[in-house]
Amino acid sequence: MTHDQGAFKVDYPWAKIGWISFAVIIVVSSLLGFVVLSRYQQNDASLDIWGAICRGLGITFDSGSTGSPQPALRTPTNVAWTQVTLDQVRAGDPERGAHVALNCIACHEGTTANPAHLIPALDGMDATSIFKQLADYRSGKRLWGVMDAIAKALSIQDSADVAAYFSTRTGQLQANLPERVPQGGRAFRQSDPAARLVFAGDPQRGIAPCSACHGPGGFRLGAPPLTGQYAAYIERQLGSFAQGIRHNDIYEQMRAIARQLTPDEMKALAEFYGKRNSTLVATE
Amino acid sequence: MYNSRRLALYHYWVAFAVFLPAVMLGVWQMLMRSPLPAPFDDSNHYYASVTLHGTAMAYVITTFFAMGFGYAVTATSLGRPVRGITAAWIGFAICLTGTLMAVAAVLSGKSSVLYTFYPPLLGSVWYYSGATLLIGGSMIWVVLMIVNMAAWKRDNPGKPVPLAMFAITATAVLWAWSASGVELEMVGIVLPRAFGLTTQIDAGLARTLFSVTLHSIVYFWLMPAYIAFYTLVPQAAGGRLYSDTMGRLTFIMFLLFATPVGLHHLFADPEIGVGFKFIQSFLTFLVALPTLLTVFSICASLEIAGRHRGGRGLLGWIPALPWNEPMILAVGLSLVMLGFGGAGGLINMSYDMNSMIHNTAWVPAHFHLIFGGAIVIMYFAIAYEMWPRITGKPLHSKRMARWQLWLWFVGMFVTTIPWHITGLMGQPRRVAIFDYSDPLLAPMAPLVVISVIGGLILLASAILLITVLVRSQVGEGMLQTPLRYALAVNPPVRVPKALNGFALWNAILLMFMVFEYGYPIGQFFVLKSSVPVYEVSQQSSTPGVR
Amino acid sequence: MADTHPDLLQRPLPDGTVPAEVVARTEKRWLGVMVAMLVVMMAVVVLTGMTNAIHPPSNVETIDPTTLHLGGEFAESNLGTAQERDGSLTVRLIGGQYGFAPDCTKVAVDTPVKFRLTSTDVIHGFLLPSTNVNTMVVPGFVAEVRTQFTRPGIYRMPCNEFCGPGHHGMWARVSVVPKEQFHSLAPTERSSCVQQ
């Protein structure tokens, strides 16, 4: 007699035990989950059984726009990164854009019309950034004198073409070259305030690291790569964001950050990105 | 070991070769996120490192270890060569290829998505393909375990399958169920998008499918250690296993309750309602049961051995045990870590208590203690058992092995206890660098430094492990006694079909999965929740143009 | 194992050193104790869920992440703290790489608060340490969590799910002020403590 006997038989009807346990578990847990627990709402009255079941499934939900009045609509931009918009950008033809851009390069490439470097360099700029800014100028969400009229004269296809054209040109903007060598000095110990903000940000002020969106080593849709951009332009834009003069950034991403920066920091950041031969450029 | 010798050895070496670099990465990560200076302190490196460390520890070493152990157990417990040896080697090659693809992709810096790769964050198609090959290739191992057990049963009608074989086949069947979640996510959602065949993905569906794998995979990791508990530890102690039946029931319960509980990883998620969250929390309480039963069975088995060795009195059997055996030392240390880690797990799965610790540093503390601690220390002990049998050479030094185990134990506590505390204080996880001048984070700084010290102790232990294994491999040969599995106190002459196979339990598990996951997954085919992806390595929005 | 204690191998334990009935009885007793322990834990979970309405979130609501800022509930002008007719507060936040909007939220102490968040891009986390507020913000879905602050002060608000290379910089804050300092809001007013 060497198999288990007595209180705990080996020969239990395991199939029966298994299926009955299954049924009990399902029934008890479903009742508790759907009929007992989900009735109790924090900060709201308890639900009836049917309401509890629907709540437990997630079929009923607190919709935010339950007829409650909303403030007057204020949108930063009319551009949304839908598949339609992205397809429009990708449909840009760089060759056709070269013709359209004959009007642009006088200011955006030359130095005679841009002595103070307040007009941004566009050679190598990301196409979606150019597309969005042109759309914002066209709709009046961003204002800069002559750009409003220029953008209004461009169709959507023109914008896409010229954006594609500039994105294919090599030039001043280093864009996002891959970094082949492991880097260091990019944490909070970094003593240079500009480098620290660029790579580590300042979480206490809610400042995300610039590089995560603007590079090097990061990219975000709609965020223009900044490496090699004119320092004066960057500094001017940061100031505009901080004062709310420029407000076409979706959900105040740049406004919230720029408000936290001191003028010295803005200058330092602008110079950090403006240096063409800065250490953040990968050696190729 | 018949024909499983080289097969097991190759699998183990892939596992341990990946293990040491992964531990080094872990130590560097701990330095990065601490107030201490770290070399190459760039947060992009950190996220790549976390991806590599997680992929290596969670997918590579565990899968290879389980497969190697499975082939060894098949040959030694059934007492005959493994069937399907060619298929086994093909599986090994596929898994290794997948591993190399995934590792290369992460090292390139283009796939820092972490080992949970939650879409809509998208990494490199090489990473996903590699992971799919690794997990898919291991299905060959699953089939071979089932085939070998079925063949033995055919050749030995009416006899009980040896417990070790029963258990490793249960492990394999569980892995098949578990991997289905992540494989469906890969093949159905992530890979099509990574290859550019689709433009949008459903983030909620991806997370829900992944949750099918996310909890059950830890039982896939855990079951080899429990096989050691039930079949190797009592033998090493010179005793017997308290109850063979309870052993079988334990593995059956793991098979049943490990998979339909994944939603407890999604407690904080908006795409699942509270009803199913509770139901799966309820079931997670049940999956704690086999562990609790195992603790009793193993302690009882050890007590039998201790008293046989002359231990007297209530607790006198404890010092009487052969603590100089690595297997016994390992089980003692493992049970202590299992107690603490398991208690933490009970909190994580308790429905509302989870909101205290979800995605805080408590979570990695928990799984490092329970998996990296209690389970992996048994992996070491199994390796120390297996190496002499595979190589025909004695273990290089039992003393070194014991030092290695103690260092791992101490290091794991020193690493994870401060981590648990900072998690309760609210430290978020998966963060590369912290500004410790922030008043919320400042009190955490000394704790994080202590856990770095723990990491260094763990690194020392890992180096010792590799040293012992390498030296054992190249030492002098000697005839080794074959591996013997523990006999039960009352060995079964026959067991009923339900405890000798998995047909009934697979059927019940299928019904559990239909009830537990049917609606949570099915709802996504009605909800319109597809969203665009965000490539983590994107350089520009117009790739190919610039 | 092979090279220790040869005496053990010479006198292995015989069968049945512990009678089968004793094994069965002790195992069953332990099973009973363990099940009882788990039942107690389960009961605590259920009872606190009933009496204090402590639950994880349960609000399955879909939304299109790409057009959020163009209008609707999560338009830029509608974000921030709103006051409902019954005096409770509804706070609407956007999570996106790598910040929250508005990055400073102002609410009153001892007032029911309902946070509603969604993501513009990838999965983020929303954590307020020392409170029950801890939820995932998944694009395509509206995450909702209800709470009530019992202590005034500044609550730091990290993102606690990996969301990309800037994840470590994604911190915001909630300012909980005494009721006297919290001015009642008109139905179309939205407030925050973002510096203008």
C-alpha cells in the first residue's frame, strides 16, 4: 500500500473537482467584481446592479463633455498630425520645391538679407516642421510680418514641395546625425548649464531635455532639429514663447518651458545649438 | 545523460554567457540613476541598457536555461535518449539567431523600447523579429517535451510519469499558453507595423495581449526552480519528498492559474473595466496557493532528511542538514527571498493596493527579489548539479560555490530593500537620471546609493559563478554518479490519468481564458482605438529623404 | 551530491517513513490554513472596496489622439481645473512627450477631484506619490482617476511609464491649496497655476 490514502486520496474524481472549482471561481469572482464591488463609486452615488455591471465592463463611462459649458475655443494651430496631413507632407516633391524655393533662399540661405540671423536656416530642416510653420503662417496662428503674405501665396502642395526640398539639402543644420561614440557628461552633474538643460533638462521646473525632441539623439514630430541653427533666431523664439507672443506650439509645450527659463539660460542654449563645431556633433 | 549532454551544455552556456554582461549593465544602470557619478552618463545609453538587460534576463537566459534543463531532465528522469534531437538543435539555432538579432538591434541604439516594448512606441524591426524568433523557436522545445512524455507513457502504460518529467512538461505547456500573448501581439500588431504593412496600431489591445504573457512568463521562469525543490533538493539532503501527489498538484495549479491572471498588470490602465480587473485579481490569489503549498512540502521533506541525519528537537533538524551542499544552501536562501518577494507580490495583486506601488521603484525591487533572487539562485544550484554530470568533471570548488550563493543572497537584499522603500516614497521607475536636489527625491538618495553597493556585491557573485563553471569545465575528469531524483516518502504505484497528463487541465484552462480574456480582448474589435506609432529612433519625419 | 556522505547512499531511507495518512492529513491541514489566509486577504480587499470605494480606474472611453487640440474636451482652452455644479473639481490634463499640460494644476483640499487625462502620442504614466492617483495614460483612451486631497501642499507629478528618450524630464506638479485660497470658478472658467 504505497499510494496516498485516507483524507487525501489520489483517486479523487479530479475532473469533477476541476470543473466544479472552475465554475465556483468564475461565479464568485464575477459576482464580487461586477455586482458587488463596481457598485461603489468614489465621490458618486452607488450604482444599481445593471449600472454596476456596465461600469465593471467599462461600457458606461464618465464622458467629459456632458453638456458642461466650455470656454471659448482657442487652438494653437490648425495642423494635426493625422494620416492625411502626414501623407500631404510625404507627397512633397523636392524638384518642384526647388522652383518654389527660389523665393525663399534669398532670406533663408543668404546672409545679406539676414545679417542679424533672426531668419532661420532651413537647409536640412525636417520637412514636417517647415510644413507646419507655413500652415500656421497661412492661418494666422503664427505672425511674422512678411511670412504671413508669403505663406498665403503658397498652396498646401507648394508647402509640401518646398519642405521636401529644404529637407534634402545638406547645409548648416546638422540635423540628427547618429552618434557613433558613447557620450558622457549628459546628466545632472554636468556643470555647463546649457549642456545640462539640453541633455538632462530640469525636472523641478518641468523642463524636459531639449535633445529629446530637438536633438542630438532625439526627435519629435513637429519639433525642428536645432543643431547648427542660428543662435540669435533660437534666442528670439524662446523669448517669444516665454511672453506668449508666439503661441502656435501644441499644448503650450514650448511656452511652458520657455516661461521657466531665465534670459541667461536662453542665451546659453541658443549658443549651444548654434555652434557648428560643438562637441555634440558626431565625428563622421 | 544519454544524448542530452551537449544539448544541455550549449543551452546553459548561451544563458550564462549572456548573464554576466547583463549583470554588468545592471550595475551601470544603478550607478546612472543614483546620485553617484557614472561613466558614459547619457540617458540614451541608459534606456538602451535597460532594454538589453531586460531582454537578456527576461527572455534570453530564462528561455535557454529552461530548454537546456528540460532536455537534461528528459534524458535523466526517463532514463533514455531524448527523441527528436535534430529538431532540438534546429530550435537552438533559431533561438540563438533571434537572440543575436535582438541584441544587435538594441546595441545599435535604434531599439530602446525596453523589454516590454509597449506600443505605440516602436523600435527596430530587427528587435521584434529577433524576439519573435527566440520565443517562437522555443516552441520546438515545447513540442519535444510533450512528445517525449507521451512516448514514454506509451512505452510504460499505467505507470506514473516521473515527477521531474511531469513537471518540466507542465512548464513547457504553460510556456506555450503564456507565449501566445506576446506572439499574437508581435505577429498581429507590432511586426505588421514595423514592416510598414499597417499605419496604425491599437495600444490597448497590444498591452492586453502582452499581459497574457507578462505574468505567466514568471511561472515559466519559476517552475525549473520548483522542479529542483521537489526532485533535487530532498535527494541532496539525503531524504525523501514529502508528497509526490502534492508535487503534481502544484504544477497543475501553476498551469491552471498562471495565465488567466495577467490583467493584474493592467490595474492602472484605462482600457479595462474594474470587473475583469477584480476577477483576475481573485485568480491571482489562487496562484499564490501552489507556492504556499510548496513551502510546506519542501520544509517537510527537509525535516525528514534532517531527522534522518540525527537532528533532534523541534528545530534540531535544521542545523543537521548538509548546509555545505550548494543545493541545500541555495534552497534555504531561496525560501527566505521567496518569503519577502512573495509578500510583495501579494500586495501588487491586491486590486486597490496596487495603486500605491504601480510603476514605482517598488516594482523592479519586487521582481529582482523574487525572480533575480529566489528563482535565479536555484538556477545556479541546478547548474552546480548539472555541470559535473554533463562534463564528467567534479565541481571546481563547493566552497567557492557557497560563497557565490551567499554573495548573491546578501547582494540581492542590499539591492532590493532600499528600492522597495524608495518605491513606497514615490520614486518612478524606468527613469535614467534623477535630480536629487528635488525635495521629493532628496531623502531617497542614500537609499539608492545603498542599492548600488548591493549591485556591486551581485556583480562579484556573478563573476564567481562564471569562474566556478569555467573552471569546472576544464578541470580533471572523474567518474560521476548519475543524477538521481528524489523518491517520495510513499512512492506512487499508479496515479490517475488526471495527475499523469494535461488534457483535463488544458481544457479547464481554455475555459478560464475564454471567460477571463474573451471580453477584455474582444472589446478592442469594437472600440475604435487605433493610434499612430512613434519610432523611438526616428531621426526625421521624412526618412529616406534626409 | 555525488561525492558527499557515501554513508547516506548506503542506507537510503526506506519507503513509508511517514505513513500516507499522516502525509495526507498534514497537507490538507496546511492547505486549509493557506486558503483561510488567502480568503482573509481577499475579504480585506473586497470590504475596503465596498466601504471606502477604493478601486482601480474603470472608465473605458476612446478618443482620437491626433486631433485633440483642434477642439472637444481636450482643447487647449478647456484644460486645467473646472468646477462642477456640485462643487467637485474636474481636472483635464494632456500628457505628451515630454510634459504635461498644464504643467501646474491647482485644486482645493478636501474636495472631490476627478482627473481626466489622455495622451497625444505614446503611453505615459500619471503618479502623485502619497495619494491613490496612479494611472496609465494610453493614447486612444481617456484615463480617469478620482481622489480627494486631505493635505495642502505641492505634489510632484512624474511620468512613471517609459515614453522615450526624454522620459526622465517629464515632471509636473499639483498645487493643493486650502479652500479659502481656491476661488470658485464660473462654469466656463478654467484655472491652473501655470505662470503667465
